[in-house]
Amino acid sequence: MTLHLELAPLLALVAGVAILVWPRLLSRIVAIYLIAVGAIGLFGL
């Protein structure tokens, strides 16, 4: 049996848990996520 994990759902899960534990991190997590998605889209990583 092989387990394949996608990056976006895994990041969303980690970010959701972090926001529940530390609500002040919301803006930073959103900013990092948007920068990462933008960089992946531009550079095709």
C-alpha cells in the first residue's frame, strides 16, 4: 500500500491547527501560504 500526500492539503491542516492553538499567527500563516503558492506558480517548483 502506497501513501501519497499532496502539499497543499497538508499545509492547510498544519496551518489550521496552528491557528487554533495560536490565533495571532493567522496573518503570518496566510502571508507565508500566499507567498509559497505564488512562488510555486511562478517558478513551477
